[in-house]
Amino acid sequence: MFLGTPRGYKGVDDLAAAVARLGRRDVILALVGADPDGEAARRLRSTCAGLRVVGRIPFDDVPQYLEAADVVVVPQRDTTDTRGQVPAKLFDAMALGRPLVSTRVSMIPEVIEGCGLLAPPGDVPALAHAIERLLDHPEEAAALGRRARGAGRRAL
């Protein structure tokens, strides 16, 4: 799952390519917060057949979407827009005990240390591998989620 608007620096194109690379029919990429009829959604659908786009949702509904996700992915690219920034969605996912996959950008590695898996920014094969690892090892994903919940509570 990706929560937010699909701006280029957020790496959603990399995420769609990573999910497509998995080639698994049992994996759905939920993009929550994007315009289902927008240009980005059309472009991402052409890359990832398993894409489901949910439009903007009320802020109060965010927890239910995050809780429904097997893995929350924050695939930031290394740009001037992302350096020095830590997306709030990381803390939301951590507080809800969701396992995370993110990229090594800004302070994200320090924030999710021991709570998720990391990939180099822009490295689609590494991103796909991290996602698949958590999907194929639910015990590991659950343990990371538990650690994330404890760390997320301390951070909030």
C-alpha cells in the first residue's frame, strides 16, 4: 500500500514497477489518496496490472486503510524534495504496527531501524525483493510491525 499523492519524488512509479516485477496475482498495490481518473493513475495502471486506486479519503479513515495493508511502502527518491524530510505516514504506519518497506533517504533509515526493510532509492529490484520478503515471511512482517508499533508510540 502507498498512502498519499503520487508525485514523482515519492517514488510511486518505482513502487508500481516493483509490484509488477513480482508478477504475482495475489499481490495488489493499493494507492490511497490519488485521483483514480488522473494522469498518474493511468500511467501507473499501464505499469502495474494489480493497481487499485482509492481516491482521497477523510483523515479519520486513514487508520483503517493502513491496518488493512500487509505492507506499507514509502519509496521516496533521493531528491531535493525528500532530503531532510521524513514523511508523517511512516509514523502513522508504525503506530498501527504495520511492517514497512522504505528507501534509504533522509533520516528514514534511523526512523524505521529494526521496524522495516530498506532499499536504495530508485532500485526497483531491491524494492520488489523487500516487499516480497515480507509477503512471503508473515512472521517476520508481524515482528517488524510489533517493533514499529512500539517505536511509533515513542515517536508520537
